[in-house]
Amino acid sequence: MGMFGSEKTNNLTAAEISALWLQYTGDSMAICVYKYFLNIVENQEIKPILESSLQLAEGHITKIKEFFKKANFQVPIGFTENDVNVNAPRLFSDEFLLFYSYIMTIHGLNAYSLAITNSEQYDIQDYFLECTTSSKELFQKIVKLAKNHPKYSSVPSIPSPHGGKFIESPGFVSNLIGDKRPLNSSEISTLFFNSTKTGFIKALSLAFSQVAELEEVRNFMLKNVKLAGKDTDSFDTILKQDHLPIPEKWDAEITDSTISPFSDKLIMFHAGFLVNAALSYYGASLGSSLRSDIMVNYSKVFTHAMEAGVISYNIMVKHGWLEKQPEAIDRKSLVQGSEK
């Protein structure tokens, strides 16, 4: 058989290794997080959501280990019980635990759809499709429950247009100054979701800044609070100009606890993960926005996220927290006969 298909030997492609490796690390982190959440949750409606999230993450870890072992490939270390203190006092309200599951399930669904199309082996495609289906079911349960909670905000609705209309002048791009046309539906939805997700980064960084042990990590989180806060405000400002509702804020759902449920290594990895996700959704939003003021804004927030990404990467490398992903063979050093 050619390059595609299931008859291929168990050599994983770089894309397959990358998708499985990142999911393993992310889900080993999720296991730590949800075990702590289950120890503090009181709301009996939210608890099953957290249990399902934990169960899915544990299932993924087992399956990925099988794929790696079958291909005689090393399994990542990821995060372990050493990275979580489940007995730490409550750092988040129950409402925030539900919101956390909502955002992280969205990130999972995005990653799985990308992984399906990047994988060649049928069994790995099937696995990621399974992950998509189970996460979609969880996501629907989360949304159904969240709608009963006052803090949950829906994307604004817009009236249906009458008859098809086409843009008649290129003025919609160049109007940096002067009258702006109202936001279109894709601009509204991306602004709203970006405000929600970036608001989540701000609230989580606030929690992490209170409990981080190393001063360097605390300072990074405080910087993140500031940048993510600015970026969230910038999305909200554009929505408010069109008198549209803005998403709820979550900072008040963080308690005043200063005892950390998580290791600094986990905290930094989590922040880095969210910054990377932000870069991808800012990029996609830029592509679907046609008003120049919005484009300028996205390039500004993109720069903020890149800045945060570089700092978080440097901190993780400095402390030996960044597990090395498998690389191509270094031919140069082989030729030189040097030890790598």
C-alpha cells in the first residue's frame, strides 16, 4: 500500500508523535487539575462534569501509552501526583470549575480536529475521532448546565438580513478614521469568544500569581494578568461601540487562598499552553475580520501573546521544566563524531 493506510508499519510520523505527545502532556496536567477540583467541588450538578473530564483524560493517557509502546517509542513524563496537592484549600469557586471545563474542552476539540487531519495511520485517526466525539458530548453537557448559571454569557444575536447583499466598495477595509460600518457576524463572534477566552487567562493567571512559590513565576503571572486584562478590554471596547453585550468576568471567582494546589512547573506549563492557544485563535480571528481597527487590534494582542510565550518558554527551560519533544537526527553532530 502507498503512504496512507493501516498496513503501514508502526513508524509514527512527526505529526502523529507531536499530536500524541502534546495530548499526553496536556492530559497528564488535566488529571492533576481535575483531581484537585473534585476535592473542592460542592455543587452536585457540576461534580459529574469534572468526573467525566477526569475520566476522559485518564482514558487518553492509557491509549497514548499503547500507541507509543507499539511503536517502541518513549512515553513522555508529563505531570504526576508530585505536581498536585489535592488537599490545598479552595482557590476557585464551583462556577469557575465549570467555566474551566468549558474553555479547556473547547481547546481539546480544536486540537483533536487538527490531529485527525495531520495523522496518516487509520487507528490514530480513529482514536482522535473518538476523542472528538466524547469531548463533544461532554461539551454539550457543560453548555446545557452553564445556561442555568447566571454568569454564563451567550454570544449576541443579530437580526436576519432580507435578501442577499454584496459589498459595493472596498471602503470597509480602509476606514481607519471616520464612520465605521457595524460589526459583521464573524467579527462579533470572534471578538466575543476571544474576550471570553482571554478573560479566562486573566482570571487563572491571577489565581496562579497568588499561589506560585518562585518569585519569577509570580511576576510572570502578574504580567500575564495585566496583558490579558488589557487584551480582554480591547475586545470589549469594540463590542461596546456597537452596543453589544460583553462576556462576564471571572476574577471574583478566585478565592484569597495563597496555598498552591499545583507545582510551579504545572502552573507555568498551563500558562504556556493557553498562550499558544491564544496565538492560534487570534491568528484565525484576524483572517475572518475585515474592519481595519479590528485587524490592528488583533495584531496588538498577538504581539502580547508572543511576548508572554517567550517569557514562559525561557522560565520553563531555565528550571528544567520543559520536556524535550523528540527531534530529527542531528546529522551534523554525527558527522563531527561529537557527543550530543
